[in-house]
Amino acid sequence: MTGFEDWYRCEFPGLLLFARRIGASSQESFDLAQEAVAKAYPRWAAIDEPRAYLRVAIRNGYFAQQREARRQLLGGLDVWEVPVDGGMRQVEFQDQEVVIMAAIRRLPAQQREVMAWTVDGFKPAEIASLLGRSAGTVRVNLYHARTALKRSLACLGGDDDA
């Protein structure tokens, strides 16, 4: 197996989760991640940070879709049925994860995006650099996202003071 194939098998589910966290549906997540990987593959050897590179590509693709959907008066984007390879692990959510994902999707776009990057292990300075924002702006959005999620998820019965 090549380095790319190993990377793909290990990291593709994380790309799907990232797309879901920024607001994409399940089908959109698969399409966005697959398109990002397909575009990156020919220049794979030249990509220094594939985790960040592909997430930026997914982000850009998602927001381009959102802009196009807003431009259309009726209908919106066609959603195509894309069969998932039988060997591909599907991302499955437990009940609590469904509630958490729903809470994340209700966040304002910038907070949702910063939370998605954070959950995937990126630090505020990295996120700021990748998105062309100040680190302070990223930290403020992260603070507001965490506060909103804490309020929203309080009904799950966890420790409010954690």
C-alpha cells in the first residue's frame, strides 16, 4: 500500500466529520471530501500539510456551494446519489453525538467553522493562518462557540461547571 492509500484510509473519515461540523449534510460531506482528495491527489507529493490543505479545500468548496445555493431562486443544488465504497468505513453517530452535531450546526457560521477546526486538533494560531483571520478573532469565536454549546448541551445532564 502506498503512503497516500494509508493516509486516505486513516484520514478520510476525519474529513467527513470536518465537513459535517462546518455545516454540510452527510451527502455533501462525502462529495466535498472526495472532491478535495481527488483534486489534491495529482500534486500529493508537493502538499506539506495534507490535513490542513484538504480541510481548507473542503471549507472553500462548502462555502462556494452555499453561495451558489443562495444565488438560485428555486430548487437549490442538485443532490446526487453517490454510492459509498463497500470497504469505506461510514461515520456513524451515537444518540449523544447526534445532539452535539445538531448543536454545532446551530452555531453561527464563523463559530461553527472555528469549532470544526478546533475539534480536528488545530490551534487558534494555525486556524487564523489558514483562514486569513487574526488569532484574536479565532479565539473570540471559539470562546463564543464553546459558551453557546455549553448552554445548548446543558440539557444532556453533564457537569455544568466543567
